[in-house]
Amino acid sequence: MPAENAGRAFALVLVDELVRQGVRHAVIAPGSRSTPIALAFIESPHVTVHVRIDERSAGYLALGIARASGQVVPVLCTSGTATTYFHGAVMEADLSRLPLLVLTADRPAELHGIGANQTVEQAGMYGGAVRWSPSVPVPESQPDAVAQWRRLVADTVGHCLGADGAAAGPVHLNLPLREPLTPADDGIGFRYELGLDDQPRSQPNRASARKSEVVGAGVEEFTRRIAVARTGVIVCGDGGNVAELRALACGANWPIIAEPHSLMRVGDHALRSTDGVLRDAAFTAAHRPDLVVVAGRVGLSRALVQWLATVPHIVVTGDGSNWDVTRTAQAVLRVEPGAIAAGAEQTEAADPQWLRDWQAASARASAHIDRILDETADLSEPQVARDLADLLPDGSALVVASSMPIRDLDLVMRPRGGLSIHANRGVSGIDGFVSTAIGVALGRPAAHGPVVALCGDLSLLHDINGLLPGPDPRPDVTFVVINNDGGGIFSVLPQSKEVDASVAERLWGTPHGMSMETLASAYQVEHTLVSSTEELKQALSSYGGIRMIEVRTDRAANAALHERLRAITVSGS
């Protein structure tokens, strides 16, 4: 395919090489300066393009697709303020280790510093949140340009996926483009050999090219530590989905304490209601482990973090991340899953009573929680989280908002398989939740089960533009919205008791008075109000389009309920 000008040639090569490197989705926020690249994406038969008018929504949509698919997902915008709205998604991609590729169009150097319209300093604007942010020159007509562009794209994908063993994460390409921005002849007469032949990857993916040389430094230490431990506990947080640790737990008779989105709360060894277990001083004193192995980053449960600071533990990581959140770990070890499996084979099993004691304690705490939740027929916030996790069919995806919903799920979810749970716990913000959930739906294989998103009213309102109908079909997503007319989490934090009530309500309660039904109608979303488990079950009996299921709760009553739940221990409440 001939290219009429250098910008057009660059755009075609960029998209072609991204396709060769495995890219299958791209998100575009409309603009003028990004025209060559937007056209190249639209013209590619191998890329599914998603157009969003709101850049923040576009960024989080791409984040959700990357979270669900594990693939590099480009998100494109024009120059100027548009670029700033990607920053939240970039920060989340950084700490969640997601391969987000940020493409920002820019004016060429000759238009900077002279007051040219929509021209700001964009190079390096995301700072240390990106893995790589090279200085990309303006495309120019040169004989070796195509080869250089392909190398740039291959390197970019490598850095997104974890080049040279580094952590995966976002990359920023700031792309200065000269006019003409459309496929118009620039009059230079230079023609490119683009090589747009839809062949497989032009070279092995560079993400794993030298990974084996840098991973494995902590293998011997890990093996030594678990070999001498007679009793242990596995703890899995955000990003801690390591199947080999489940095998270790099964072989060694060690219990597993897993945050829901770690996807490790599965099977008989996984515990529920561990806050009540870890708050019981008598139990923890009598069941102090020789070693706790932590995978991923924990942070949902204060009881868990406080307990970790009192017991011998190590952190294992595959990419060198220092997730020692208590600053008390005996070691942070870089260990591949294969090494974990090898070490597990050398571990002597604990007395089965060790595991049975933890399981029995978890069962007692769980019984106390369920008794409290089932006292009334009306749905409470923790009860919605519990019942939702129970009701969804195998193959479903549950996307959970930060603040109270993910904490409630952590508190009450029973161990189960067949459920994929996603949460933006990198930076733990509520921003971009709606768009992330829709992105998860777009990034999942169509044959999988339904996508349901659990959020509070503020998470929904904060990203309400994620519901905007656009030029592309919307996927099937059901939003279960806990509406307590404000910021419910602050009702269970010290602000509610240590600050004047009227001030606390204004600053943190933030009542909005919005009607969810009216809001749903404005965004062309089906709305259902439920108040019992049976009504919730009925509302979840069918899926299709974008739907909203609203559950109305009271912040004061929720705070009182959580006080009762926080008082639960193994012995009672």
C-alpha cells in the first residue's frame, strides 16, 4: 500500500506492527491532530476500534480491556488538555501492572513556544508512572524510516508486557505530526516500502527475551525458608494469583487468606471471614505460623495488615515489585511460579490439625457474620456483596468498585471458583469505574458468562459519562448500585465521630439527592429497584445490554452494621 505522506506512512506502519505484536483492540477519543493514526486503526481489519468522546472514559475503557484480556491496548487522543485525562488510568495501569499504551498526538517542534493553538508540553508528562516514554521524532521521508518505526513499536510492546523481566505496565508515545493529516499528497514524491502484508509477528516478542536471566535470584532462599517451616499460611493480595501457591498450600496443609480479586479464594484451603479470625487474640497466639508467604499487594483488611506485622513472613514476586506493605517482611524474593512448584515438592506437610483449626475458626466467624446479615429481610450492603458473589453463574466476571464494595466483598465472600473478579486496586480510586467495567466486558471472550459490576452511588456518578451511548454498540453489563446518597465509607471512618456532624456530612457524606432511575433513563439504561435477596436473584436472572439494579441503603444503619461485624471474633460477637 503506498502512502501519500510521511505521517500517513508512519500511522500505517504503527498499526500494522501493533497488529503483528498481538494488539487486537484500540480505543480512540476523537480529535484532529491524531487523524492519521485514527484512520489507520479504523482501516485495519484486525483491530476492533472503540470510540469514546470523553478521554477519561476512553483511558479507563482501554484499562478494562487490558485487565480482562492481558493484551496491550492502545488509547489515542489529540493534543492539548485531552492528554491530561489519561493520567488516572496511567497511574492505575502502573500499579496494577497492566499493558496500557498511551498514544498522544502532538504538534511538531516548530509550533512549540510560539503560541500555536492547542500546543502544550506533552513529552514525559506522565513521569515515573510509565515504563518508557521515548522521544519520538516527527515522521519524515527517509529510506530507513519504516525499519526504525517498526523497531520503535516492537520495543514499545515489549516494555508494556515487561521487557527484560521488568514489571508490565503503561508506555507513553507522544507523536508529533505535521500536516497534511489526511491521506493527501505532500508533494515530496517519496514513496515507502511499508510491507503491510499481515504476516505473523516480525520477530519474537521482546517482552520475554531476557527475562530468564533476571528472574530467579530468590529461588534458593524461598526453597530454604519453606523447607524449614512446619506451619504456614499463604496470603494473596492484588496481583497474587499464583496457582502454584495453591498447590503448596494443599501439599503442606496450609490455609489460604485471599483477597477476592486475587482469584485465590478457591477450594477448601481458602478461608472466609478472616478478619474475625485474625482479631481473636487467643486464636492467633495459639496458632502463630512459622512462616507466612505473601503474594501480591494486600491492603483491604486492616486486621490482616496488622497481623502480618507480627508474624514472620516473606513476599514473593515474579517481577521484582516491592510489595512489603508492612515494612516488616523478612525478605522480598523474586521467584518464578515454576520455582514455587519445585519448592512445594520439598516442603514437609504440617499436622493436618493445623489446617483444620484455621478452617474451624473461619467457619465460626462466618456463621456469626451470616447470622447478623440474615436478621432482616431488607438487603444490607455486605449482604448484597455476599449474595451477588453466590448468585452469579460460573464463567461470570464481577467488577468491584473501590471504597466499601470491595471491602464488603472481602469480608463476606465465600470461597468459590468459576468467578473472575476485577478491581482497580492499583491506586484504589473510584474514578473510571463504569468505563473499566465496560472495558472488561469488551475484553472478555464472547463465550464467557455475564459481566456484573458492583459499585456505590458515588463511583457511578464519578464516571457517569462511561454510560454515554456512542457510535459503537455497547456490551452487556449489569451495574448493581448501592445507593446510600453519598460517601458511605466515611461513615465507618474516624471522620464520622471526631468531626462535627454537619461538617463531616458536607465534606465527606456529600449527599447528592440524585434519582438513579432518572439518571438511568437519561443514559438509555434499563433500571430495576430491588430490596431483598429474592428480588436481586430475579433481577439477575437475565442479562442483556447495559442495565442498572439499584439497592437503596442508609449510611447510618450501614455504619452500625459494620460496627457489629467488626466486633466478631472466633468466639462470638
